Amino acid sequence: MRRGSLTLALIVAWELAVRLFAVPDYLLPPPSSVAAELVAQFALLARHCAVTLGEIGVGLAAAVAGGVVLAVAMALVPFLHRGLYPILAFLQAVPKVTVAPLFVIWMGYGLGSKVLMVFLIAFFPIAVNLTTGLLLVDADLLRLMRCYRATAWQVFRTVRVPNAVPFFVAGLRIAVVLAVVGAVVAEFVGADRGLGYLILLCNAELRTPLLFACLVWLGAIGVGLFALVQWLERWLSPWARGLRGPDTFAGF
Amino acid sequence: MAEHSGAAWRLPWEPVLLASLLLAGWELGARALVIPEYLLPRPLSIVEVMVSHAGRMLPHLALTLGEALAGFTGGVLLGIVVAFGLAASPFLRRELQPLIVFSQSMPTAALAPLLVVWFGLGVVPKALLALLLVFFPIAANMAEGLTQVNPDMLRLLQSYRATRWQTFVKLRLPHAVGYLVAGMKIAAPLALIGAVVGEFVGANRGIGFVILDAAARLVTVEMLAGIVYVGLTGTALFLAVEALERGLGRWLVAPR
């Protein structure tokens, strides 16, 4: 049997079951009508997708920048590390999507509130993982560097940063998935465009086939971002292939 | 993370100090700059509202917690079952892996509106969303625990002619428990998130509804009070799983 046969079988079974039991479209559309909707509404979907993708892009970039700055600061200043790290770990367990309504009050229905949400949700795994990577260095390597009288900057550049790359990528992998969630939930709470908004709209109008089409696009965004991280990993750390960073728990 | 070297456990004063400084700065800054309460309420007034509105908010929180726990239980059971399937059958492993990866890179929370169409405004769609979020880390961790056993041990059991069942009970299952608990630690806050996001999309009860309702009325203090309640509950769930982990203690194999 070829790989993916089960997926194919599931899709065929879904199509047949919906037709056989005459399930109404608004409850569960068959894959064929989802596909038809994907083609017919391509322009609409692409327009809303571009909005969501923009929110994710800006928010993620900000989260990476903020996470890197904070992680480096925590790695360099022990007090900051001892003080902030437990707070960050605590905040990981707090459901951050609940703050989405507050962001809408602050920044309105536009881009800002979504970018802020994406930033907030993606920031934590990046900062926490990168800090761990910068600090969890082989003690022997540090001793070796001291023998060579390496400066703090040299130790940082040649030992800590390369050591942190796999951790950073692992954090990024968690962050990209969360970023999509953040953008969609923020759009649920208050928006006038974007895939999350379109989903709610379809829901209210019971246009379930289009809703499924939105889900397919969201899935494509997720898979695309995931693949991007994979590619980034090969580019950043070709030596660490197959090496998995530690997974910090994925707090939203 | 921290290196607990000595037996004497010392109160971590740094995070407490830093958190108090941040909160004090927030309180004083908000007072000094006269920031309106609907934009950013002060910490003290949030606490005040948490106390004065406890009678109204706690029943909603209890409902949300119930939804989260129901979803958590269902998700853990389903995850364990799927993990058994994945561990037992290479065919399932090969076929389900890409599906699971796809379903995980898709934001599961986006399914919330669909669940509302299917199951109405009641408790069921919230619990189901929690279940969906919980399911993956459990299944993934448990499957890893069942399969990534020490090959030497496996060979040892083989040389004793252990049956498949014996290998499963004596080696795989005990090994997987630690992984299961680690998955539960990830999943516990997710269950709460599932319940709250489900309530965001369509509900007339629950703490998610309270938060959204307060936001609609621009009563930001109430909203933040609700958020803090959710945060405390999430932390409590996490700590509960950690307590379970400590209780199981010596049977656990630490997941790598």
C-alpha cells in the first residue's frame, strides 16, 4: 500500500457517507463541495488569507526580535535570569488568548490588536527556549575556552550561540503554530477581515463549505510555516540535523 | 531547570522581588499618569473586583473548569488509545503520522465555530475543543514513550523469550508513564484554553463569556479579573499534574 492510502480512504469514505445519508451541506459538506468552494471563492479566500498572513508575519518578527533581546539579556545578567525566568515559566501556563479582548479595546479592530496577540503568544516559547540554549552549555567547553583565555564575547559567539541554535529552532517551531492560533483567535474576538473573521461570518450564515475552505487555507498556512522553520533549521544548523531541541510546553 | 544542589530549599526571592517591582510600577505609573480604568486598570482595583465579584464569577469559572476537565479526561483517554494503536502497528504509524502533523500545524482553535454549529451553545462544544487540544500532546508523548524503550532491555527480554504482552507490561508501559505525565503537563493548560476559546465563539455562560461580556461593556477591570482567575486556574491545573508526577515519583522514567 502506498503512503497516504489511509488519508485517501478517509476522504472517500467521508464523501460517500455524506451522500449516502444525505447530510445537509450546512452540517457537514462533502469534500467535493469544499473543493468547489476553494476554487469558486479563491479571490475572497486569498484576500482574507493575505490579511491573516500579514498579522502573523509582523507579529512573529516582533516576537523573534523581542525574544532574542530578552534571552540575550537573561543569559548575560544572572539576576535577570533568576528573576525573570520563573515569571516567564509561570506566564507560559496562563492562557494568553484570554487577553485578546483587551487588545481590541486598546488597538481597535484593525491590524494592531492581532499583531499584539501574535507577538504575545509567540514570544514566550522563543524567549524561554533561547535562554535555555544560551545557558545550557557543556561545562567542559567553557573550561576549554577559559584555558585559551577567550574573552566573554568570544565564548558567547563561538560556544553559546551555536549551542542555542537548535533550541531556538525548537522554540520557533512551537511559536509558528501558536502564531496562527493567536491571529485567528484575535480575529474571532473582533475583526472585520482575515480568515478568522471569515470563519465566524460563514458560521453565522451557515455557509459551512466555505468555512471548511477557510480551514484548509489555515492548514496550508500552518504547514507552510512549519516547512519554513524546517528549512531555516537546515540553513542555520546543518550540523544538527535530526537533533531535537527540548520541547518547552506549548502555552498559548 | 535550576540546579537544586543542596537539601535546603531556598525561597527564590528574585522572581518575587521582580514581580512586585513590576506590579508596583504598574500601579504607581497608572496613578501618576492618570490612565483611565477602562484602558488599563490598576492591579489593586483588579484584585478588588476579583474579591467583590467572586460570587458572580466563580460559578462561571467552575463551569469552564468542568468543561476543561471533561475535555481533558476524554483527550487523555483518546490519546492513550491512539498511542497504543500507533505503537502496535507500523501501518498506522506510517499512515497517521502525516495526518497528525497536519492537524497540529492547523490551528485547532479555528474549529470552535464549527463545533458550535454541530453541538449548539451548550457545554459539549467547549469540552470537545478542549479534548481536541489535549489529544495531540498525549498521543504523541505516549507513543514516543511506548516505542523509544532502551534497545538493550528489549534484547534482554527477547533472550528470555518474553511474549509481546510481557514486553508490553514489563517494559513499554512503565516506560511510557513518564512520557504520559509530561504530555499531561502540556495538555492541562491547553484544556482550559480550549474551554475558554469555545466560550469566546458562542456561549452565554462560563468565564470566557464573562470576559467577552465585560469587554463589550468596556468594563476592563472585570475582564482582567476574569483573566486572572483563568490564569490562576491554569496554574493550579499545571501544579496538580506536577503533584501527580511527584506522587508517581520513582516509577517514572524521565522523558529525554
